[in-house]
Amino acid sequence: MIEKISVQIGYLETIPTPIMIIDKEFNIEYMNPAGAQVVGSNQQSLIGEKCYDQFKTDHCKSDKCALSQAMKKDEIVTEETKAHPNGNDISIMYTGAPVKDKNGKIIGALEYVADVSEMKNREIYLARSTETILAEMEKFSSGDLTAKVKVEKEGDDISKLFNGFNLTVSNIKNMINQVREAVEATASASTQISSSAEEMAAGAQEQSSQTSEVAA
């Protein structure tokens, strides 16, 4: 039995994400090396410390805590929140599972923590980018040819979308300018033709008058 537990603990030691076991009073009974590194301490010194003093999540000491729910409901609970260990700010997804003794009595909980900061940052980036391009598309649809989106990260799909939008606006702006120039050129030519016609009419009238005088 002891050998089996040692093997299981050995597995937890090698997992590269925080894993912790607490008692019902939220005292830490075990934390693997990855967890100790996140909170900026060593495994041995963490034994007996309160878990909420280490991870310092927004759910700590509240009914939202997945470990608290797991012990109360006798079920596995997964939640998402922010953790602030060792002065850091991390978005996490964590799972709490009840730990029982040989008689089936709940004596604590096991926690598995996954850092989802990168995923959350991508979600925020996508939401911000969507809001940005929708605002510029609305300007463009109302005839505002100054619409332009600023690319935050070159090389990703969002930057390709933004560059494509900017190119489209630029091409349409150039087309409109070309049409405007053509219209202005046509108007100028029409004015010149009209002026020439008036000059020719005036010349013809003058010639006719001179002819009449000679005949008299």
C-alpha cells in the first residue's frame, strides 16, 4: 500500500502543472514541484500552510472555490478564475476533486491547475479586434473613406483580415479619385468646347456683318 502511494506521488511529482492536496481546513498536505515553483516556495515549507494564502485566487474563501464545492457536494468541480501567486496575475482553469479515507469519508480535496492565460489573452485580442474592424466597417459603409484599422500583430489571421480591409478601402478610394478626375477633365473639355463654339458663332456673326457692309 505504501509502495503504491509512493508510486502515485511519484507520478504527481513529474506533472508539469500545479497539483495540490488539502485537508478540510484548507491546509496544504501536498504540493508538487510545479505548484511550489508557481507560488515561489519549496514543497516542504508549504506543508501546513493555507492554500488560499499561496494561490490567492479570486475564488478563495468563497462559495465559488472548486475545492470547497468538491468537498461539500462530493463531486468533481471545475472553475475558471484569476490567481495571484507570488505577485503574478494568472488566468487559470482548475479542478477540485474530493479526497476520501478508506471508509469513504471526505477528508480533503485534490486540486489540478492549468494556466490558461494565453488562451484568455487570445480571446481578449479576438474580441478587441472584432470590435475595432466592425467600427471601421460602419464608418466605411457610411461613406467615410478615412476608415482604417491598425494591425497589432503582423503575420496572424487577424492581421491578414485587417490588411485586406485597408487594401479594399484604399483601392475604392483610388477608383473614386480616378472617376472624379475623369469627370473634372470631361467638364473642363466641355467648357472649352462651349467657349470655342461661342467664339466661332461670334466670328461668323462678325463676318456676316462685314459682308453686308460691302454689299451696301
